[in-house]
Amino acid sequence: MDAGLDKVQAIWEKETAVVEGMDISGPWNRMFEQRVIWEYTPDLIDQIASIEGAESFAWCYQCAKCVPVCPVDVVGDYGPRKLYRKSQTGIDWTQGPDLWLCTTCANCLRVCPKLVDMVQIMPALREQALLSGNNVPAELQEALENTFRYGNPLGQPPRKRDAWVKKAGVPVPLLYKEKRPVEWLWWVECYPSYHPRGIDASIALAKIFNALAIDFGILGREEKCAGDSQRLAGEKGLFEMLAEQNIATLSKYEFERMVVTDPHALNAFRKYYPKYGGEYEVWHYTQLLVQHLDRLRELMTQPLNRKVTFHDPCYLGRHNGEYEAPRQLIQALPGVEFVEMWRCRENGYCCGGGGGGMWLDGYVVNYQRRRLSEQRVLEAIATGADTLVVVCPYEVSRFEDAVKSTGNEGKLEVKDIAELIAEAMGV
Ligand code: SF4
Ligand code: SF4
């Protein structure tokens, strides 16, 4: 008999058990033996927890609450507890794909009794990988390089950032031309400036702002990526550079508040830009629109005849606590039946785009049964909805691709809420 098996049997088969003077020997009394499940070393856990930002990894006590809520585990094999367990068994997951699968969606943090914080742990570990140049997926590297060179992850020329304005059909004031104070500085961000479907939503939002007589202006070609997803992908240095450049640009203009299209930009401006001296009052566009709900109701006269469901962006909901504004807007749309998906609000599923996932779609598919965006599209279709409403610029293109790749073309339309409001207004 080999030594390992012998050891296992020794654990399970105690010959005698005497408890308080009573002999209770029997095969079942193995429960009175210490059951060594595995031999492990805490070395890797200590090593991870010694990295600034990743300290909480060592606090895990393996309750496993995090695993069923992890969106990556739904389509694969993941979650903080599983990573902790791998570390115990000496598997250095930081050197493989596990380092890149977490989308920093924060659903595990929501349920973790020990506050093991993957939103801090992952960027800290990824920074090490980026600094060493090991285990960095090529497509992520390209997006980071694009951001460094062009100020946007798509690799588009900076001067084309405001080209969409010419197609808007309504005034979109460019502050570098108009040089006047505005009430709202609209931070458009990269995908709404360059991606065709993002531009559709930007044009719709510009039309709504004009119809509501909102006094706004944009930075246009002077704006650079806010950088939050690059920071979460481990590129803290790039984030700092972008923050400093953007803060310098913003300091040239007078405005009362900022409105952002992108929940990731919202997160950056609210939580991280103040550390670099950029303190602003920042609202998500759904929060601004909902302030004008009465007027919007008057303007939205065209019934849409849709059955819609809604995807909560992780960085608007869990990260920044806004669940109601998008729902109030959806419920005000004329001719719309609204159904929730079963994973929603605090337990909303992740589209897979956060934490650098936007630039890892080709990579993650090798390690998951399907992409998170595909899983979410299937959940949306299961509600019987014909329209999936989104309020984050990452999501329109992600979900439209997922509708196609799951073979559901024609069954589900993906629309930014601004597109639906503009449609109902007939503008
Ligand atoms: S919920 Fe927290 S403590 Fe429990 S297993 Fe997950 S990471 Fe560990
Ligand atoms: S942050 Fe989200 S994706 Fe990452 S481990 Fe936690 S639940 Fe999973």
C-alpha cells in the first residue's frame, strides 16, 4: 500500500474510541479523528498578501459565500475562495489565466464576511505582472499601449474624438471653441466618441439635452480616457498620467458639475481623481435625466411597443449605488412593459467588460464555457423581452456581439436608454 493511501486510511479507521470512559469504537467514529484534508503551505498566500493592496487576500476563512455570486464561476470555475484554495495547494494562479478572469464586479465583496476585496487585490497583482512583462495577454497589452499613445483604448486619433458632433444634427458645444462657462461639462468618454453604436447613444443624448435646454459643453479632442479600467487592469502608472492630464484640461474651463456617459468614468472621477487634486461633482447621465422626468414624460409621446429588460452596470450599481434612476426612466417610457432578470440590482450579473475585461474577450473564451456577455444575453432572452436596455457604453457592442454569437440574431435588440428616450420623443 502506498504511503499516501495508508495515511488516508489511518485517518478514517480509528481502531478504538473511548469518550468519557465509554468505548464507542466503530467505523463511524472516524468523526473523532482529526481529518487532514490536505497538506499545504501558506507561502503563496503570504506572498500575495504582502503586496500593497492585496492584503485582504489572507483574510479569507473559506466560507465560500463568494463562489455562487461570482459571474465568472457561473460560466467557469472561479471565485476568491477557489483562488485562495489554489494558493493553499501551491498552485500559483497569479502566473496563469486566473489573474485576468476577474472583472472586479464586486459581487464577492458584497457578500464576503471578511471583506476580502478583489477590487483592490486584482489591480495590485496585475500591476506586478505588467511590471515584469510576464503573463500579460497580448490583446490587453495592445489596448493599454493604445491608451498610452492615443488617449483611448481603441487606438483612434485624438482629433477624431469629436467628429461625431457633426453628425448630431443638434448643437454640441465644444469648449475649446466656445470658451464660455457651462452648467454641465459632459464627459463623453472613449466608446461613445468613437464606436459606431456608442456614437448612436451620444447623438441621442445630445438631442435629449437640447430638448431639455440643458446648458452643456464637451471637451472633444481635448478629452482623454478617464482610465479607470486601465487602472483595474493593473496600469496604475497610465491611470495617474491620464488623471493628471485630464485634470489639467478641466482646469481650463468653468463648469458647475460634470455629467458622464460611462459608469467607469463616474467611478474614476468620484473615487480616484480627488487623490490627484481633481474634485468635481459628477453625475451619471441617467441621474441627470431623471431630474427632468416630468418634462421627459411630456416630450415622450410616441409609444415604443417593446417588452424590455435592464442590465445593471457593475460600476453604476454595486460600485456607486445607483439602481433607481435607470429604472425610473425605463418605467416612464410610453408603450413599454418592463421585466427584471432574476439577477438584478445588488446581485446584477456582469457584462464581462469591467476591470480590463473589455479588452480580453478573445482571451477569456479559452477558459470559460461562454463569455459573460453571452450568459447575460441568454438571461435577458429568458425573460421574454425583445429589448435589453443598457446605460453603460461598454455594453451596447458587447451584448450585440453576444446576441450574434449565441445565435439569437433578431430575438433581442440592445439599446442605450438614451436611444429609447430619443425614439419616444421622436427626435
Ligand atoms: S466570502 Fe470571503 S471569506 Fe468567504 S470564502 Fe469568499 S473570500 Fe473567503
Ligand atoms: S470581483 Fe466579481 S468576477 Fe472578481 S472574483 Fe469577485 S465576484 Fe468574481
